[in-house]
Amino acid sequence: MDILTWAALSTDEQKAALQRSPLIGDSGLEQRVRAIIDAVASRGDAALKEFNQKFDDFNSANIDSLRLSESEISAASARVSPELKAAIAQAMANIDVFHSAQQFRPIDIETQAGVRCELRSEPIEKVGLYIPGGSAPLISTVLMLALPAKIAGCEKRVLVSPPPINDAIVYAANACGITEIYQVGGAQAIGALAFGTETIPSVDKIFGPGNRYVTEAKRLVSQDGRCTVSIDMPAGPSEVLVIADSDANAQFIAADLLSQAEHGPDSQVILVTDSEPLAQAVNQALESQLAALPRQEIAAIALNSSRTILVKDMLEAAQVSNRYGPEHLIIQTRFPRDVLKHIRAAGSVFLGAYTPESVGDYASGTNHVLPTYGYSRAVSSLSLADFSRRFTVQELSAKGLLGLGQAVMTLASNELLDAHKNAVAIRLASLKD
């Protein structure tokens, strides 16, 4: 990776150094994705089957339904090895523990005498879970979406994934209580969840990471006046930033960088360090480790849009990281929690030499659905709260309205909203009768 010295860069050069992969800024992407969504909205299942053939080379014209049957789910589950089932069970246990601890605690207080205010939460009724497939079927994403949806109490949980769906994805979904599994992926799957088709029901909210087509489709449907659907977050191509000092292990860092670079050609990895010898050692380790990877061609393209940034100290490293706002942040330093004190923007943080990003991807218990593109400066990592909607309740007694009414009328009068004022005044007048 190219090595850049932060202090030697101009303001514009620093900004350029933190730009995402050029593959993300495809100017024609919106038009292509919109055409796919429009086709699904107007032609339903027929369009989905055509796109299955076109994009995934999957002939669904001869199958009875895009939905997997109970027998197909059972057969796929039976083909999963006991070793993989045990790994899934261990990951599920940790994810369950961490997310169950996030259960909502209602608020019910009196803000003043006779004025009662509450904050309540209810699960979102219908959720759509997008699971990336293709060259890297993300079994773990099933657990990260399906378990929180189940814990939150979402009544209808619909899963979509590119065909043919990997057996382990089917098994994991079934283990998490998902019974509606549909063989469709890409932007067309997002369109189906948003608008509904003859087979796939529309949902209230869409969850899940994906490539730039999926991410763009989520953005478009969330802004489309023809449907009412929300999305979890902008969760696109994977990225990691590693903060490391001279004590860090170059082989560990190279492995962490490649673990994200292999996700896709539009992934991005960045190393921020105060040690040029370490930066050189990491480049050497990248070269040797890359040569042994089955997905080396994909990772190599991602590395072309990646770089190392030399900083003067760990405080500046944290400042650079905050400007970038990484999806994943690894802090491999002598005192990682000292660096953590200065971190303000990251999807998920991994501390110390023995905490590879991979543990968060699979089984530590935290959620791996995280904001990308720098959105971590304002958007949180996925949690149980995202599967629920919160609403407030207020109740005033006559005493409460007597104590609060004049303030409300004064504010309404100054906003020139007389009907608001009258709604209070008429009640106060009735109390004097």
C-alpha cells in the first residue's frame, strides 16, 4: 500500500487520502438500480425470476415458488456439517446474550405535578432481512439480523438471499426461527421487500449489508413515495482502519487488512501508524499473505484503493480515524484503551493484539451490521433498538393542565397558532365552571 505522511499533505490531499474506493462513486449506479426497482414494482415475481437468471445465472422459471418449502429447508439443514452447526450454536449463544441485555426499559415519570410522561417501545411488525450471498455467503449475517429480530419480538421476519441459497444460510435462518426464506438477491430483492410481489410480502423495515447495488437500492426505496419502508443504515462495501504503534505485530495487521479486502473489490483498508518501519513491514506481510489467499484477485483490487498514513503520535492517529469514520476500527497499540478515549466515530472497535475484526464478524456477541462510507460519525451500529419503534405517551390531570396550561398558551400565542392556544383555553375555562 502507498505510504503517505499526514503532516506533509495539504488540506485537499488529506481529504483525498480519506476518500473511499472509486468504485463506490459510479455515476450510472442510481439509474441502473432504479430501473431494477421499477421493474420489480410493476412486474413482480416475473421480474424477479428474470433477474435471477440474468444476475445469478439461476433459472427460477421452472420452480414452483421463490420461497423455500419446509422440505427444502429440512434437506438443506441436513447437509450442514456437525462442526459448522456447533460453531453456529456458539455464535448464536454469544449474540443472544449481548442483544438480550439491550432490552428496552420503559420510562414513566411525572415532569411536574399532574403531568405524566412515558416512553414506550413496540417491535416493528414486519421486517425484511437481506443476506449477501454470491461469492461469499454470509452465514453470520443471518445470526446478526435474525436473532435480534426474534428477541425484539418482530412478528413477521422475511429473509432474502441470492440463489442458490447456501445450505448453511438456510440452516442458520431456521435455527433462528425464520421460516420465510426467498431465493432472490441484489437490488431486485430490496425492491421486492419494499413493494411486495405475488410471492414476497412487503415489509416495514429492511435490514442487512450488501454491495453497492444493494446499498443504493435501500437508499432509493427509503425515499420512494410509492412505498413506505425504512432501512437500518447505509451498510455497503466493507472497510477497516487499523491504528498501530511500533509495538504492533505486522503479520497480525496484514491479516486484519486482508480479512476486509477479500470481501469485495470495492472494499477499503487503511493503516494509520506513527512507525514507518512498521508500515514497511506490513507491506511485506501483505505481499506474502496475499499470495496464499484463494480470493487474492479480489483483495488485490481493494488494496489498490487502500493506503497507509504516517502520523506523529496516537492522538493524531485518533483524529485521522475520526475524520474517516471507519466501519471497523482496530487499535493495536501498547495501551489501546488510552487511544479509545479519543475515538468519536467508528462502527465497531477492536482493542489489542488478540482481538481480530473476525471475532466481531462472527461470534463475540456484538453485531457486525455497521455503517460505512463515514456514516459512523452520525449512525450507530445495529442493535436491538433498531428492531423496535419508540413512542411517547402523556397524560394530564385537571391539576396538571392548570399548572401547565398558561405556559402552553403563551408559547402557542407567540407562534401565532391560535387553535393550539384555544385547545388549552377551552379546557381551562371548563374547569372554572
